[in-house]
Amino acid sequence: MMKKNSLLFASFVLAGSFATAQQTTFNVLEKDYEISRKAKKGYLGGVEAKENGGFEMVYFLPSSRRKVKVEAYTFDKDANLTNTMKDEWDVEKVKKKWKFFNFKGDEYTTTAASVSTNLTGKMMFKKREIKAKYNWLAGDYVKRVKLLDRQKLTSENGEEYLFSGAYEVERDSTIYALAYPYAKGAAMQSLDLVKISNTGESRKIASVATPNPVKPIFSKPLLDENSRDVSNDDFPRDWIVVLAPTKIYGKGSAGNPNQLTYLRISPEGNVKEQFNFTAPSAGYRILNAYAKGNEVILYGMGIKKEGKYADEILGATVSPSSMDDNEQAAAKSTGGMLGGLGKMANMVSGKDDMAPSQQSLDNALDEKKYDDFIIAKISGQQLSVIRATPMAELNSKAVAGPDMKKALEFDGKKFVTNNFQILKDGSMMLSVQDYKPEGKGIGLPGGKMLGALAGVSTSRSGDSYDRIYKGMYLLHFSPEGNLVRNYTVQLDQKNKKGFFNNSPMTADNFPAIGYLIESKDGKSVNWVMEIVKAIDVDTDVSTFSNFFSGTSTTTTTKSYSPFYSIEYGKLDLATGKSSEFRTLGDLEKKKYYLYPKHNRLQIGDYTYFFSETPNGDRLLVSRMDVKQ
């Protein structure tokens, strides 16, 4: 028990305990502290490394538009609390010191633009009214989106556009879109890159020649090592688009089904890279594009069907809308049977967005059976590596976890990927988890799960939790894209401790998130898995009183959110052996769950994890020594 000075540490009253775990493979130190009542009403805005090897945790508390209440706690490298600061600063001063502060006032209303398609595939511009309210527990805005006026987008010659991808740069209130000018009978040889303002003014800024008529099979901003904590809205990355031949635009030659076109476009609308390459499979489903240094890696899966084109094999893979999944969900009309009739009328009139969300497309694609994993590497504005690994090879190179009799078998269907990393030697690791359907329908929990991960509790209605997530697979690829080893671990989240309510979903309805922390010598990696260990329930009771009738109506709403914790083990890359997996917080014999954001920081040889108790009254700092 370590007592702290009551004057200096008024908010963190005491360190509840100190513990270390030393095994042949790990050195983990854990210390917990009592957190102030004020800080737990706000949110952890960020964690910053200090020059002396320590770190600072910054909390933002409910504040006004002009003044921000701040509590900052400084720790040394051994997780000892050394200083605390509580103050009220001007908003601009806070923004200047902490770039992660995103507060713009408790509420605001603004207009924005969106681009999507109508029933005939023609590109439409729509104005959006966005009403946002700040959630001080989540550190983000809860938004409601209303679609307003609409208009057709046309080329300089008055031709309507056929949608081929869109990218919104929220920072600049700008949308970039790729589209074919449509004229009956005209050859489709060049896409227009169009810049669309917030008011609906469009301007062609570049032409993109295409070898044949093409459709997008991938359209997303780049991911990088900071994507986890810094959103693309706050720091826009380059836009990556991959286009594939299609026969949908006419009976003429559509070209080689395997020849794809790669585009890299900056947030300012400059085409930085453009080239064609040949994929191992025409049915190449690209999951993400990851940037590391001067390289971009495309990773995904492939389905081989001789002579077939991507859209014939996979169907739609890119949502024809510039809005993301959460924005589309927020813009949907609701309201029972009459609301359903109104929604239908809005869809016909164009007031509602008819475009399927990216999540709904991904849900359908997850159900397909794939033949290969495909890794493509771009460097020097050209394709340098592309390799396809048959699914059967995953099983021949599979390694069982320490408590398993045999390795898990992978069948190439019903699975999701959740993390991709590049190690010091240039080799790559991809985390995969399979699932089995439960009940009717398909799909991840969609917007609700995403909201819950952001710390925003949402209602149960409207979402289906019908996947049971099971085995974890960690695929290790060489720098040349060849499979080295497939590490497998069986998870049974449903039986994990931490359930304290009768929630409509269980922990295994949520996929685990796996990532790696590489040892200093590069000979091993710490495999860290964020796993849902409990479901939190919040009950909100509101009463409406009718003054005239003398009656009152009470409404009780229950909201559920997943609580994540960490399981970790070490993998020896030379032998393929793994250690026993442990759970952060086990040493403290208390229930701790990761902060929704800013829950991990690496400083030199140490990686720190930050967790809290369900009611937010205690903080756990876990330090993992990764130099061994």
C-alpha cells in the first residue's frame, strides 16, 4: 500500500496496490489508483509520453464553450504518480497544447454535403443537416443527420455522372468523387476526378484514363500506425482506390478480369500514383490499405473463377455513398408503420439515402468462401510484391496454443480480420477470427457496436447479435508475402468472467482485436488480444408530466456496452512456441476494463496499458517490459 501526499494528490488519493508478474517470458508491473469523482464524470482525452520516460494522462471534464476544465496526472516510468494539475483553461489554449482535444461546444448544428447514387446509378449531391451533442463520458459528438435538398451532378458538358467512388475530407468540407460522364453509346475511357464543395458546386480537377470500363472494388483512406487513436476526420490520409474491369457498362470488350488499376489521391485532390497491375484472382476482396514508410500494403482474400469479373464473383464491394456507416445510420428515417411508409416515400423521392452501407456489404462478403489470402506491396509508385497463399497452406503451417491438443483448422469461410502490422524485419502479421452464425440473419452489430466501442452506450433496438466469435489466427507473412506460420488460439469469451446483468448480447457476440508488440531484439512478439469480458448496462429513467391532465409518463431505457480487457502471451518467432496467456488486472484480483480510447502507449522498452473499473472510480496502469 503506497500512500500519497493528500495535498499534492487530491484526486488520486492512494495507490491501491502494486504487483509484478515475472515469468520466463514476461515482466509485468501493475499499479492502481483511486480516481477523482470529477475526472470520472469526464473522459480520458489522451496520454502523452514525457522526455524523462514517464507519461501524462489528461482528462477533460464537462465544460463551457469558452473554458475547459482539465485534470492532468503525471507518472514516472515505474507508474508512480508524481504530479497532478487541475485547472480551467481557454478553449484555444487547450487546443494548442493537446491536439487530440475535439470539443467545439456542447451542441452545434451545421450543414454538410454527401454524394451517393440514385436507382439508376447516377451520382447525386445531397445537403445534410447535422445536429451534434457532445458526450463528455465518450469525448465525442453524438450526431443526428437529416438529408435535405438534392441535385444531380453533371460534367462540364452537362452529362450525368456514373459513380465510381467518393471520399469526404471533413476538415475541408470537401468531397472528391470519381465518375464516368455518361452519354449513351459513348466509350468509357476516362474517369473524371471531381471536387465537390459544401454548397454543391462541382469542378473537374483531373482526368483518370482507364484501359477499359471499370468499377471500384476498394475505396478507403489509408491506415497507419496512428489510425487507432487519430481519426481520418481529424487527420485526413491519402485516398486509395482500386478499380476492376466490368461488363456492366456495355457489350464491348471489358479486358482482362485480373488487370486492376491502382490510384492514390491526396486529401487535396492530387493524383499521386496511378498504375495497372495483375492480381492472382479476379475476385480480389481488398480489406485495407496500410501505409508504412514509403510502402503501401494491400491485404485481403481472393476467389478464383476463370473468366469471371470481380463484380460477377463478389458482387458490390464499395458503398456508393460518401457517408460512413454511422452517418448513414444517423440519417435513416424511423417511426413504426407510418414511419416505414414515410421512409419508402423518402427513398422514392430521394430524400433518404438508398445506398447500402459499407458494413452491410462487408457482412455479405464475410459469408463467402475464399481460396487465398493475397498480400500486395506497392513501393516506388509500382507493384513490387504480390503473393497468394492458398487456404490449405494455413492448416499445414498451423501451430497450437500452449493449452490446446491440436491447432485450429481454418476452412476459408465465415471469418473477419481485425489487425495488420509490419515488424522490424519487414515481415507482416494479420489477425483473423472465425465465427459461426447464431439465429437468423448475418452481420456484425454494425453502428451499435461501433458506438459502444467509442464509449457511447446505445439502445438495443434494431441490431442483431447473431455471430459467435471463436478461434483466433495470427498469420505471419515474410517480407515477400509468403506464409511463415499460422498461430492459433481457441477463445471462449462466453464463459469469461465479468457478466453482471441479463444483457441481450453476450461477450462472444463481439470479435476480439489482436495486435502485436515486438521485442527489442525482434526475436519474439507479444500477442495482445482485446477481448470483451463483460457487458455493461446503463439504465436511464425519464418522466414527462402533463400539467393540464395531471398525469405523468415514466420511460425506462436500458443501454448496453461491451467492456474490453487484455489477454497477452509471447510468441517465439524462431520456434513457433507460445507462452501461457494471462489477463491484465489478474494480479490485482479486481475487475478492470480498458479505456475506450487512448488505452495503450509505448515508451522505449515499456508498453503501458490503461484500464478502469466499471464505475470509473479506479485506474489500473499495467507496464509490460518488451525488451526481453
